[in-house]
Amino acid sequence: MTKAPARKTTPAKPSAASALPPEGKKAPAFSLPADDGSTVSLKSLAGKKVVLFFYPKDDTPGCTTESIAFSAIKKKFEAANTLVFGISRDSIEKHCKFRDKHDLTVRLLSDEEGKMLEAYGVWAEKSLYGRKFMGINRTTFLLDEKGVVRKVWPKVKVNGHAEEVLEAAQAL
């Protein structure tokens, strides 16, 4: 009998930056590669409202549903002067496969090192079947044109979420 290879996980360790950036404060700076070959930084987004939705893993049911939902209403976000980005630890290569497989139109950013995840407080200890591990808590941030956090949705429930974020962006 052969043993299945152990699933690669990052050991659980508390993070000093585990608190979510508060509403009304400047969002933490970042610079990450995108699935279109560009690099996206907070500074480069000045003058636009920005949605950052953090999700655990490409091509899993909830993450796929969420990414498709944001893509489906991307033009409405654009009409509200709002850019939408999905962020996970997956590589650019995985993001491109995910994007192409599901015809996603939102840009996907890769944070393989986890620095932005920690800065935004979404990298946290999780538990599944009694096993503790570090992972991404599904969380969304809405930033105004000056990079200030205006709304945070922690522990997102996927159904109806993209529409709720759109309403908030339109009202901002």
C-alpha cells in the first residue's frame, strides 16, 4: 500500500499583521504581478475606485463562482469608475489557466509570497476537520480614488456578494 503524498501546507503561525485595515484609513501599499503580464500597484490605481477580493484558491467551487460573478458585472463596475482585482497565492500560470477556463474578465493578481495577504489581514489560521493550517479568509475591500478603505466585507458569502459590492461602489 502506497501512501498518498502529503498536501503541501504552510504551518500555522500567528501574524502580527492579522488585523484587517480599518475603514477610513489608507490601504496598505502593494505591487503584484497580474495575469495580463503587467504589475499592479496601489499607487498606479490612483484616481479610480478599486475592489480587491481575496480568495483562497483558483478553480475551486466558491472561488470560481465569485470570480465569474465579478466578471459578469465588470462593465457595471467600469461605469462606476471602479477596477476589480482578484488576489490569491496562486501563481500567474495558474491564474491564466483559471481565467481562460472560465472566461474571466477581472484581472487576477498573484501574491505567492503572501506579503499583501498579511498586510491586508486575510492570511489567517483556519481549521478543517480538526487540522489547523494557514490560509486566506475570503475578504473584499472597496477603496476610494485616494486609496482609502471605504468598506470591508470579512468572511464573504459568495452568493450575491459581487452585486452588493457593486452597489457600494456606485454609492461611493
